[in-house]
Amino acid sequence: MKSRFKFRLSSLCIGVGIIAGLVGLLSHRAQTQSMASKWIEANGGVIEYDVGEPGSESRLLYRLLASVLGNDYVYNVVGVRRLDKDVEDISKLKGIKNLCFLDLAGTNVSDLTPLAQCRHLICLNLTLTPVSDLTAITDNQQLRELDLRGTLVNDISPLENLKKLNCLDLRETKLNPDALSCIKQVESLYIDRPPQFTLDNLRRLYVSTVEIEELELLYSFPNLEYLWAGNIPFPKAVAQKLPHCKLDLNTDFIPMSEVGWPSLRLLME
């Protein structure tokens, strides 16, 4: 009887120890995220939490818990945007393990090293930042959308193995045209001049300017479904050459970064 009691007691102690360990890990994660959240808000940023589906019972329960414990002890931070323009160091973002989309547009961030630990990152907006090196995001395999407009990037080879990357903005960069051969996985491309390489997966092309001698380049994408082109010569001839492609030659251009802040649910579909 005593041995059985000791066995049950020891099992109970082990169970309590495991639970305590898990609680400790969760508490540490929440504290780390809370510190990052405070830094974001102190630097003018807006935080988006994964609060669940609207109207669900679990969402109501989590909201109640969050009102008592705080958001960072209940929800994961999944989005950060609108940081102050003078922000340079984003090392605090390492504390957000479930970060899915990040908007750094217009900031002074040049070092992306902290993002190497953000393995859930899906959308990254670097518009008009002094970023020149993309090596830090080489292993961000969940990345789907990347906006590099107006950056100092001239080498996109680190993107070659990002198989889920399907939307890329390269306008106003000093990128060598030959470099495009390493982004064959991309389906939507924003660029100043037509690509000089055949991109078999390309379905949507947004090109700022097309010269007469570049018209033939537009006909070399076998799966092109949508073409927005500014200052394009002979638009009727182009339309005849691309009968299966929707042409948008006269409407105002809407940059990728201005389409709107994506919801996590849409991103995960």
C-alpha cells in the first residue's frame, strides 16, 4: 500500500513539475513578447494580434482573459506596421516568434538580421528603406510578398530558394536586369522595365515604362494573365498579341504596398 502511494505521489510530482515547466515557458514567451510590444508602441507602431474568428466562443473567452492578464499573455502578435521613420534597430522584433507580416516602409532600417528568427513571416514591406542586403531572410521559407521599391538592393539571389515567394516589387531599384533569372517562382512582379528573362510562373506583371524595342519582351511570358503597363506604345497591337491576357493600360496604378493591410486569415488561405 505504501509503495503504491509513493508511486502515485511521485507521478503527481512529475506531472506538477511538467505543468510548472510549461507555464514557465509560456510566461517567458509572453514576457518577451510584451517587451517587444512596448517597444513597438513607444516607436509609433501599430500591433495586430491573432484574436481568432469574429463571434467565436473561444474569442470571447480569450478577450476576457486578455482584459485581466494583458494581450501579450493571451494572443500572439502577428503584424507590425507604421513604425516611426527614425527607427533603425529592429532587434526587439526577435521576441515576436509568430510575426507574419511586417511593414517597415519609410524607416531607416538597413539591417534585417533580427528577421532571421521570424520564420513565420509572410509579408514584408521594405519600401523606401536603406536596405541593401537580403542575406538575413534567406531562410524565411514562409515569405510570400516582398516590397523592395526604392531600396538600395542590387542583389536578389538570396530570394532564389524562397519557394513560396509569389509577389515581388522591384521598382525604383538599381537591380541588374540579369538578376531576375533567380526569381522564377514569382507570380506577380512590379518592375520599372519589362523583364529580359522568360519567367514561366509569371501571371501578373506591373511595368512602369515600355519602350518600342521592349514590346517583344511582353510576349515571352506563356502564363501571363494580367498586364498593367504605363506609357506603352501601340496598345492595340499589344492587345492583339496577348489575346488571353487582361490588359490594364489606362487606369491609375495602385502600388502593392497601398492595396491594404492584409488580414491573417486571407494570408493563410
